[in-house]
Amino acid sequence: MGRLSRILVIALLAVLATPAAPAQAAYGADLPVHLDVYGQGVKLSGAYGSIAFDDGNAKYRYTIAVCWQSSYSRPTLYASVNGAWRTPLPATPGTPVTIPQCANPASLVSGEVTPGGTVANVTLIVDGVKFNPPNSTYHTSSAFYDNPFN
């Protein structure tokens, strides 16, 4: 066996012995998020941005500006995966941004969520509180997003 042949055999063995990199799941198209929360005719809060699902049905990502307009308390953005109990997204305020849907600066939040198991759908919920002394009323707006990959 010639020297070139030995080099080619060694190179081929090296390629065959190298483990393949795991396949990376790709995200589908961004789905628009547009939620307005009103209480007694007054805009309290909102959520605006996008959500996308990965083609492996295991996770989703979001980029959403949460608007605090007239709500008595800071609004919270929640997610419910496959109809489970809602959880906050995220627990801390995000980056301040100015958006046309909100009179005040909004908080831009983003992330990737891998809840475990198949992600068939996500419901996003944003809340707001209308305060009329001595009472207050709690209001929400929500939207359902079906995973297009399952």
C-alpha cells in the first residue's frame, strides 16, 4: 500500500470514528402576539410580539413587549402549556422599550422554554388591575397558539 493510500485510509477511518453532531431542532415561523387588556373601558395593559415552536415539538421561544398602561399593578405575562396551570414568563421585568401600542415604556421579555414532553400548544395570558377605591377588579386577555408541527 502506497503512502497516499495509507493517508486516505487513515483519513477515512478518522471521519467514520468521529461522532455525528446531534441534530438541532429548527424553529418555525414567528406567530404574532397581540393582547389588549381593558377594564371598564380603560386600557390597562397588553402584550405584543411573537411566539414560535421548534419542529421537534419540545420547546418554544417568545419575544414579547409587556405594556403597563393604566393597570394599578405591574401586569404579568403567563404561559400555559398543553392546558396546564399557567406560569409567569419571566419572573423579572425585561428591557424597557417604546412601542406604539403603549403610552408608557413597555418591558421586552424573551426566552426559550423547554417544559418537558411534547409541546402541543401554548396559551399566553396577560393581566391588569382596574382600581376604583375602595375596590379593584382583575382583568385578563389570552390567546391560544397551536404548535404547527404536531
